[in-house]
Amino acid sequence: TTPTTPSALGPRGPTGSKVLCFHPWSDVTLPLMSVPEIRTVIDTWAEVSEDLGAEYPWVQIFENKGAMMGCSNPHPHCQVWASSFLPDVPRREDGNQREYLRRHGEPLLLAYGRQEARRKERLVLANDDWLVLVPYWAVWPFQTLLLPRRHVLRLQDLQPGERDSLAAIMKQLLTRYDNLFETSFPYSMGWHGAPAGPLGEAEAGHWQLHAHYYPPLLRSATVRKFMVGYEMLAQAQRDLTPEQ
């Protein structure tokens, strides 16, 4: 049940990519795996992040689950794309977190997670090390943000106990997704951590490791939310409030 990490596709250059299969069985998704098996995936994520981060500033680990999210390979897997530049979304996150630290003296997402944990209005799951919440800016139905409770820059910085508790809360979250409409819930998810490589040599204390989950299902296993038209060209629209 050990996930396999194929070698990088193609020579090292401006970008690098890997594919990570989660399980030898082609019908076993993450919520159907045991907590120790998910922990193995997390350890591999951390190893790949550290390995590629030695050469590339940005290492994007992401999973597209299900055909609805464009996944063409039915075997449960994730991908890792590494680039010599910061893509637009991480670049904006970098700037906003940097500015918040300058103004308030603590990482933005650390302060935000503490506030949501105290209010419990949008908190979905919590354990000693992690929070899962619906961010107030959510536009996807059932969108969640996964945050460590302590200040952590990158996946490879997680302590053994934090990796165990991450595996446990991921299984809880993904099982809840599957149970919501009694289907293998599609989503796109990805980890965002502090840049590495040359860009990471500068002070990165404004960053807080986090994962985004963007699930498209709206009201049933067959009705999805489409981001089209006005939502793409003018302003994203919500069908549900984060609290709902």
C-alpha cells in the first residue's frame, strides 16, 4: 500500500512534474484509505516538496478528483508541478500575507484560523493540530480551507504527530464529502506553502501552510456549480453562503 512516485517527466528545466498514485488498487480513493496509508501519502508529499523545492521556487501539489473535475485517469492520484516562478495566485497570497505581517506582527492565516476556531460559525472539523473551515470568501459550494494551528511554512516542516493528525482530519473531511450526496465527491485541491529555492532564501515568516478544497457539487450528486459567464468575466457569485 505504499504510494509510488515516478521520476520527473522530462529533463529539469523551467518546470518539472511528477505523478503520485495513492494506492495500488485503482478504486481506492483517499477517504477509503486507512489513516496510516494517508500518512504515507503525506510523507511522500513532504519528500517531493523538499526535493523539488531545492531547485524550484514553487512546488504545487494538487489533486483533481473525478471526471467532473477533468480527471482522465480513474486511478486515484495527484500531480506535482514545479516552476521557476510564482504563479499568480501564490504571488497574490505572498503579497497579502507579507503585508499583513508587516501591519499586525503575525501571519495572516494563523490569526484568521484562531478567529474562526473561536467563533465556530464556519468551523467544520478540528483536532489538536489542524482546523478545517469554510472561509468567509468561499465561492464554491462546500469549499474548505485546511490550516495547521501552529505556524508552519511548508509540508516538510510538519512534525510526526502533526502528520498523523493531518491524515486523520483529511480522512474525516473527505469521508464527509463522500457522505454528503452518497457519491465519490469530486473536487480540486492543492497545497500552498512558502516558496522555496532561491525565492525561499529570503524571509518567509509571513507564510502559513494551507490546503484549498474546491468541490463543484451544488445540491446533489448530479447538480454542479459552474463558474461561467458573469462569474468568470465580472464577479464570482455564490449559490450558498459559507454558513449555509
